Amino acid sequence: MTSPVRPLPQKTIGVLGGMSDAATADYYRLINARLNAHHGGWDNAEVIVVSVNFGNIQHFVRNGLWDEARAYLAEKVDRLEGARVDVVVCATNTMHRVVAPIMAERSTPFIHIVDPTGAAIRAAGLRRVALLGTAPTMCSAEMARRYAEKFGVEVMAPAEADIAAVDRIIFDELVRSDIRPSSRAEYLRVIDALRAAGAEGVILGCTEICLLIGQGDLPGFPVFDTTALHVEAAVDYALGRMPAA
């Protein structure tokens, strides 16, 4: 067997992370694991991570300071582009609100987190799914519109009180890798309510939710983990299997 040329030619994946560090660590680990599964041996991914201060992000989000968030993250994207990454992924659903418009003005390829998720839902033949995430994500008209217009998928948000509960658990627990059985039970209760209202599956629309629940907690009910699907899309791009948006 012929040995590959060294250094192995690869595309570099740029991760805009730190929102939170728990999710970013998962992105880094999963990207490397998937590339190693493809290449074998000791090979994995070439990754550049620009990790932001989550204290700044939570301040912007909780106070609705989206212009300030955009300016802050635009400078971080500058750093990724300065490192000459081949593609950018933003390791958070919530901040796509500002990162997607930033990337729309750039030439660097960008993989929107909705796109691999919406494609997976459509491939499963589903049309109406629950969406869990931070309050801005669950209430996002932009997210709902992208799922609907690109993939024909209607997303359902929880009731108002449940939105507050889901959001609180993310910000007060999951971003700190604080995993509580009581919070798992609360998320499953919220999902049961959405299922009773007609949801055919559920999107784990925050990149930390996979730390708390997964498909094993909901047998027979499709779960779409945005973290895993986004990572898979990034790896496919790096391997030349798919274009970015």
C-alpha cells in the first residue's frame, strides 16, 4: 500500500467557539474523531479555533445587544480568516443570528447550522418538529423561516413558561457542564408536551443540549442533534463531499 504524501493535504476547518467551552470541546473532539475514522492511523483534522469570552456573549444575549454582539464576533471571524481557514462553522445555534449575516458578506465558505439539520429532517420525511434551545433560538423568526423555506419544515416552540425553563437550564447549568437528572426530566416533560401537540421529532437546537439528552432518552421519537449534524457537515466539506452555503 502506497503511503500518502506528507504532509497530508487537508482543508482547515475554522471553529468560532467559546459559546460555550463545553460545546466547543465537543466540536473539536468530534471533528477529529470523524476525520480519524476516515483517514485511519494517526491522522485527524486540521482545525483553527477562535474561542470567545462567553461572559460577553451571555451579556449581549440576555440584554438583546445584537449589534454589539455582531461587532464583537466580526472581529473574531477576522482572526479565523487571517489564519486562512477553508471553511467556518459557528459552534452555537443562538449566535447564528449575527454570524450568518457576517459570513454573508465574506468570501470564506460558511456552513449554517440549520442546513445539515434541516436536510436530515427532510430526509427522515418529517414536516413538523419541536425546537429546543435558548429563548432567542426558540423564538427566532430567522431560524423558523430558514427551516421552512429551505427544507419545508415547520418548527414548534414550547409554551412560554417552558421556554423560560429550557433557557435557564442551558445558561445556568449546561454551559458549565452541570448535568442534573432533574433537568433531564424537565426537558423530557417539555418534549412530551410538544409531541402531544403534534411534533414528529425534536431538534436539539443548542449545542449543549446533547450533554443532557439524546436519542436514547426518546426511543421511537426522532432526535436531531445540531452538534453532531453540524460536525458531520464540516467534515464532509473538508473531505470534498459537500459545498458550504
